[in-house]
Amino acid sequence: MICDVLEEAWMRSGAIVVVVLGAVISALIWYASSDPSDSAGLSPHIDERVEVSVTPEPTVTDRRAAESRSTAESMAPRDEPPELATQVAVERIVVRVIDGERRPISGAMVIQGSVGRHGEWGSYSKRSTDEKGECDFEIRDADRQGAEDGSRFFHLVEVPVGSPLERTFDAKQPPRDPVELQVPAGGFFDLVALDELGEPFAGAVSIELSIVDDTSRTGAGNSNLFENRTMRAENGRMRTASLVLGKRWRIAIEPADGSRSMGSTEVGGPQHPGESIEVRIPLGAARPVLDVRMLDASGDPLAEREWAGDVRMPNDSLRLDRSKSDAEGRVRWPLPPTTERANQLSLWAWSPSQSPSWIASRELPAPLARGLIELGDLRCAEIGVGVSGVVVDAAQAPIAEAYVSVQLSRTAGVGSLNAPHLSVRTDANGAFAVRVPEFLPLVDLSLQAATYTPVKLEALPSGKPESLGLRLVLHRAGLVRGTTKHDDPAMASMWRVGLFEGTGAPHELSFVGVDGSFAFGNLTGGKSYDLRFGIQAPTVAELQKHDSWGFHVVQTLTGFLVPEAGGDCADPRLKDIDLRGLLMQRRVRVLDVGGEPYRDRGRYQSVGIAQRSRDGELRSFRLAPDESGTCRWLGLAEVDSLTLAVEGCALETLEPGLAEQTVQLRRGLPIVIELAPDAPEIPAPFELWPQLRREEIPPLWIAAFAQTYLDFEGPMRNGRAEVFLPGPGIYRVHWTLQRDVGGGSLGGAGANVPRRDVIDVIDQPGVQTFRKAPHPDGVKAALRAFDRH
């Protein structure tokens, strides 16, 4: 999950420098507003030596009070998982948000986050400013380690919306005085949501704003910035947060309870500080909304609890959003239009959403009608124990705090099924008991404990004697760890190291640490492993196999034996492994078409490098520029050519023998697709997007862009779309229909329009214009595809 990646990168972070992240940080604000799921990060490795026996099942007592506390904790926002909340030295940084007249701004969302040297996300924390306009963050010891690894830390606030403002600090010397973020003045929208009768909607609604950007999503200048907040109308009106001036906006509005579909519109925004513009937006059609009151077996309300569930249909199931019951145990779930056409439905609900202890089901009236569907009272049953046992080591001593996770077995044969996450930790006696819902007939059990080899048991019959009273024996894990030497210590973290067990795929791949160290744990005692050092640089053949993590090995060491009883491999070769002179570090400073330092502009690792070696093989590198537009990478010292690619721009040739150089981007070939007069009408809020794909993609392009399918696209606005191509050739014109699914995000909401045309793009400096149109039947088919979801 995203939080696991963020937390891991947080531990690797070092010196902190400024970075303008634009739309990605806005997207981070979006993700930060939701409660990410937990992940145990269990290794897929299975220890064949696990010993299993059966003992009497331990007693399971009633834990309703503890479960209620667990529910409250799971629904509360948090910045890190409990296992990271250890006693470490921390310093606090105060951030103050003020306006142009130095007045405090309360309720502003502030983010402290990081991006690693390789472009990976680091940890982030979010705070809302108080009445003084202030909030505070923590800096831990781990944040100060490895200050040379090139990680970038920042504070960010986006007030007005669409105008991100960043400040930075050094992790080794956090600022003692408050960090001030002084934001410019903006304007406002006064929004009025209208129901089906044209009257103001008085309920709470979710508001999403995005700047309408006329450039291609693949163009260098594109950004979609948005906010998402729930508001309730006062006198029929809702005032937005302060907005950046002089922009055109897409506004989407939806009832917070999901009772109606989203309504949206595009409108010009305020032009002057303090200006307010009224916008009236009709809401979409009513949806089916389930209303049910959850009771326990004795008829008492299961109040203030987190609930999750499914709506089951023939050959399909629909995951319901997490919801919380009120003081009377009442829960409401809005359903998508898909369910209105089903002739057989049932509701399954459980609480809490993870490791539940209560469950209930009920058949639903079919077909479902739009509006509120009152199901009345639903008595829930306590979920019984499906798997239980005790975990011990080889000496039969109990292992406490071992992590036990249970999930639906792939061999269960029940097809697609949304199931809750089930996990517990062993107690002081090594005992565990996992409650398993009745609709999970066969389950797989994963077991992990610190310093022990993880294990997995498959296809356990839930609730049967052979799954109760298990005795699981874990064996001490082995460890292979060492250190490396480099030409430049800053190059260490660019290296990858793989642990291999014989031939075939690696047992594990990792980056070398910023201090040159590496370690592989959870290894099976008595086995021999090989180490291979190299870089992430996939070949064209690997990219064509959808392998973007191609491992280019330049050094191999063999025969590292893990002791039979586990523990460290004592091979002296693991100390100071010499990697000097094997690779060359290059730097290229990238300037955009206007001569300014090129930034990612919200896209992950947006600079590509194609390296052609002396034997003719092409390898691909994806890079993230720093705040100065500089990209760094390790590659072969002797190469024939280097080609740099940025989407929307022409390919640039680099000098392969230089360690440092600068390149300024040039726009790609400008192509305009105009709608032909016979083009079908596209209803709001949909957009038509032409996509251009070269008939035969040159291997150099595949390596430079690290993709085998290159679609260059742009939105059709006012009957025309502008796209910039990296080079000439025969291109197929595809069409997709897109719909704004929130905050200007179009991803995952496209429906293909089945018609393809061909255009011949030549190498000339002027704009080349082509008139094309999708087939009307294709547009109708795409609209029907949206109706099914």
C-alpha cells in the first residue's frame, strides 16, 4: 500500500532541499484525506520446514469492548502505524500560514513530506492550522540519517487552491523559528447545488475543483490541481476555499451521502482578489441507498462502529465503502446504477472492516428502486473462530507478537469475492485465534515473526478440527549482510543488489543503502545464496515483456552459506565489496522549452534516457530531476549513444563521453486534430480525447520512454486538440471518451471509442492539422460502458 512505501522511504531520507511538486502534491493532499489500509508486508517466501500439530483449542472470550476501541482507532486518522511509534528523539517544527496582511489562516491543510533520490515517495504528515494559523510537525533521528542520499523534504500549503507554496529545511538542522507560508489573495465561488426540482439542496455535499488545462496530459505544462472537502449549505449557498485568480475551473459536486450522482460544470473563475462568483449546479440522478439498523444477537444496537461489506450479485460482488453506524446502529450505503439492473442481490456486512467480529446478511429486493431503501433491523451474529493455535520456536518456547494473517484461499473456488482483512498477533503464550466469516470456506494462513523465517499454510478448512489448535514451529531466520566500496560515496544508493538462490529469478532485490550497506533477512538456514550487483536498466526485450525493473548485473559473488541454525552469514567477503570502476555516474541538467529548470510537474520520473552500449544493446533509465532540473544516473562508462526523452518534447541527443552536461528541451512536432463536420455530439460532462500511436515504434523510443505502448493524447476543446509528437511517422488515431471522476482526474474513467484512422506525420517545423471524427456507434457504445459502472 502507499503508506508502506512512504514509511520505507521516510527511513531512507536525508538532506532536505526544495522541490516544486505541483499536481502530485495536490494529489497527495487527496490521498492524505483518506484512511489508508494497513499492510503487514509479509514475505512471499514459504518455509517448507514448518511443523504442524494439533492441540486443544484455546478459549476465546468476549472482546466487544476491545473491538469497540479497535474500531475507534481504525477510523481515526494517523500519520504512522503503531509499530513505528517507538521512543525516539524528536524535534518539533512549527508552520504558520498567513495571508498578505499577515493575518493567520485557520483550517489550511499543510503537508510535510519527502521524495527520495530515486523519485520514490517518502513519508508524509498532514496537519490543519489552528486559530493562530499554526500547526506543528516532528523530525525524528531517522530523518537525519544519510543526509547525502539526495532526498527532498518540503512543507507545502495550497492556498489559494491551485497555487501551491513550498518551503524547505535541513533535516540535520530543523528551523527553530516558525516556518511562515504567506499565501496570496484569491477569489471564491458561491456554489448552489440544485435537486431534481431545481431547489437548493440543503444536505452536506462533497466539492471538487480542478483547473481546466488546455494542454495534453502528456505535455510538459499540464497540471490538475484540486481540493476535496465536504460542505453544508447555509441559506442554500456554499463558499469555496480561496481560489487562485485568472483560471477556468471544472466544478464537481456530489451529496456526501452518495444519494445522487455527481453534477459538474465548467466556468471562468474570479479575476480579482476577494471576487465571488455564484455558480448553480444541478445534481445528478438519485441512486439506490440502503438504510439498515445493525443489532447484536440480543437486539441491542451496534452503535458507533465501523462497517464494511459487499453487495453480492450473480457472478459478481460490489465492495461497499466503509461507513460508521450512528447511536441507533443505523448505517447507509449508496449503490451505483449497476445494481439497479440486477435481478438477484444480497447484502453482506461486517464490523469492523478489518479483522471483524460481527457479520450479517440479507437478501435485497430486486430490482432496486432509486432513493432510500429501508431494510429495517438486521441482527448480526458473532463471527466464530476459524483458525487457532500456538506459535513456538524450535526449542518449543512460545513466540509472542507473531503476526498471523488469514485470507481467502485461491483454491476455494468461490470466484471473485471481496473479503475482509483478517489478522491477529500472538499473545504472551504464543496463542492466537482468528475469527473467520462463514463465507470463507478455505483460507491461507501467513505467519511472520521478527528474526524467524516466515511461513504460509494453504487451503485450511475454516472452523474445522484440522484448523483449530494448530502448533506452528518457526525456525530462526538467516541473514546475509555486508558493505560496499564506491568511487563516490554518493553513488552507493544508485546500486541495486540481488540475492539469488541458484539460477532463475532473484530471491530478493534491494537498493544498496546510502552508507554502502545492504542486508537480506528471513533466509532459510543451511542454504547457499549468490549476490549480484548492478543497476535498474531494462532492455527493450524486457520492456516488451512488461518488465520495467530489468536488472543489469555487473558484479557477481557466489556461495554465501547461511548457518543451519540461522543467524549471520560469517563469510569475510561480505566486508567492503569493491564496486569501484565498474560504472560511470553522469549528470544532465534539463531546461524546459522556456529555459527554466525542468521539473517533474506531477509525473513520477518523467525524464527518460536510452543508453546504447558498444554491442548495440539499448537499455532504459527513468529519472526524476531535482529542483535544479538535474538528473543523475549510473551507467556503463563506454557507450555509443545517449538519448533523452520527455513526453511532449523532441528527442535530445546527449554526449556519451561527458560526465556533466546541459540540454534544453524543444517542443515535439505540433499536431492538431480537428473534429470533422460529421462528428457526433458529445454530451456533458464527457470529453473526447484523440490518442496518437505510431504504427511501428522504434526500439530507441521504447528505451527512451520505457514503454512499449506510446499514446500521445490531448483533450478535444472547442473542436480541436493539440498534441506534440517526438518524431515523424505513420500514426493511428484512437479515440477515448473521458469523464471527470473527481478533481479533474480522468484516470480509470475512459471508455474506448472503436474507430481508428491513420495519419502521416512528416518532419516539418509548422503545425500539421488533420480532420478526424469517431464513429457515432462507437460513441454510443462508450456511453453505454459508462452506464454499466
